[in-house]
Amino acid sequence: MGNENENNKNNLNVLDEVNKGATMGMDAITYVLDKVKDNTFKQVLDGEYNKYKDISRRVNDIYSNYTTEKEPHETNVMNKMMTWYGIQMKTMNDQSDSKLSELLMQGTNMGIIEGRRLVNNNHNLPSEIDLILKDFVNMQEDSVETLKKYL
């Protein structure tokens, strides 16, 4: 029984972490979107936002299979404020699309590192969680390639 409980706790942790990463990705895009000058770049960021939103929706769709809680834990308000504040401070002097792309890439790279760590340390995830986790990491890796074009 204890082992099953530990697995379930681990499953929830992975789902929470993926959801936090997706939420922070959406928040970061929301914060920089009105500063972006290039319309194509805005459309690209809208597409990236929707990919994060889709990952978060997928997490929410299966979350109740692993707990009685209704929805995943999100980043707390302080984390969101620090993300926002950091972006605002860094973009005050340089609000070029190149700088905004660089900031988004830095955040995305942190997400990739955390995601890869989750993949490497969780070999016995249920297939539906494993698939979301791997899709999330792959999506972020693709996102970095996309953002590089705007540096």
C-alpha cells in the first residue's frame, strides 16, 4: 500500500510540475506580448501560448484520476509576480523583439531542464502522464528553435 501511495504522490508531483511550467510559459508570453513589435512574432507567440494551454488542459483532464483534488497546484502569486517583475526590469531599457525572444528562451530553457530531469527520474509513470511530460519537453525544445529566429 505504501508503495502505491508513493507512486501516486509522484504522479501528482509530475502533473503539478508540468502544469506549473505550462502556466509560467503562458504568463511569460502574456507579459511580453504587448511589447512585441513584429506581427509575425506576435502570431508565433500566440501559437506558443496555445501549445502551453493545451498541455495544461491535458494535465487538468487527467488530474482527478490521481487525486480527489479538482485541479493541479499552480505557481503561487509571489512566483508569478517575481516572473513579471523580472521581465519588466530586464525589458525596461531594451524592449527589442530580440531581447524579448532571449528572455523567453531563458525561461523555456529552465523548463526544459526541469522537464528532462522529471523524465530521467521517473521511469514508471503511467503512460498518459509520461506522454504529457514528454510532449511538454519536446514542445519547449521546439519553442527554443522557433524563438532563436527572433534573436
